[in-house]
Amino acid sequence: MHISKVLMALAAASLFVTGCSQQRSSATKALDGIEHSLAEVKGDAAKYAPDGLKAVEGQVASLHESLEKKEYEQVLAGAPQLEKAVGSLKHAVAAGKENAKAALAAAHGEWKDLNVEVPRMVGDIETRVDELSKKKMHFKVSKEEIESAKSDLEWMKNQWAEAVSASTSGKQIKATNMAKAVKAKGEEVRKTLGMKEA
């Protein structure tokens, strides 16, 4: 009788160890699969969906912690939700790429117009500043406004040069945004100097 109890206890212990080993194997396999799936999109996610990536990495770290604590059931329970989160991250990256592609196409289109408008505007303002600087009397524009326009003109020239450089090096969105800033400043300066609309 005593021997049968010992044998039953050993069998139960063996089943428990086998069960734990199977759970550990399943939990490890599930987490490895998720990490492999995440690795495929991680580089793009850092660029197009950084907040989503941070959230998913936090969940992965949490399940790793559970795995180290031998909380295999918790890992297996959390794995499906984490798989969904990785799937959502992949969708967010795909959407981010499409948005970036659309923004780049729009920037290329805007740049074509700005590349004509801005240099012409800068040239017109420079001509006007030179004319006003030569005059001794100014009726509609003060001396301070002319000096301010000169300073703004220098900023516009520098910004435009940087915009052209950015465009040449393939940073089209940055170049277009800089060019738009130059154009906006130019419109302010034109009004200050009493110039007619182009």
C-alpha cells in the first residue's frame, strides 16, 4: 500500500515536471515567434510608428519577465494579445509609408513652383531694398523698416540656399518646408516695403 502511494506520488511529480516542461517550451516558442515577427518590421516601425513600437516592446519585455519567473501560463495567455499588437503595428507602418510617399510626392510638386517663385521674390525684394537705400527721403517706408528688410533679406537668402542644398541631397520635404518659410517671410517684407503683389 505504501509503495503504491510512493509510485503515485512519483507519477504525479513526473507529470507535473513534464507539464511544466511543455508549458515552458510552448511559452518560449510563442514569444520567439512574436519577436521574430516584430524584428521584420522593427526598423520601419522606428521611423513610421515609434510610439506603437515602444508600446509593443514594453509588452514583449513584460512577457519576458514572466517567462524568467516561470509564469508560463501568463506568457501563453498574453501571447495572442501581443500578436495582435504586432499585427496592428505592421498596419501602422504600412499606413505611415503610404503617408510619407504621398507627402514626398506633394513636396516634389510644391518645390517646382517654389523653385521659380522664391528666387524671383528674393530678387524683387533685393532690387526694392537697393532702390530705397539710395533714396534720402522715404515717405511710406521708414529707415528702420528698410534696415529690418535688409536683415530679413539676408535670412531669406541663407534659408533659400539651405533649401536648395536639402533638395539636392534628396531631403525634399525639408527643402519644401524651408522654401515655404522663405516665401512667407518674403510676403511680409513685400508688404513692409509697399511692394505690389506679384
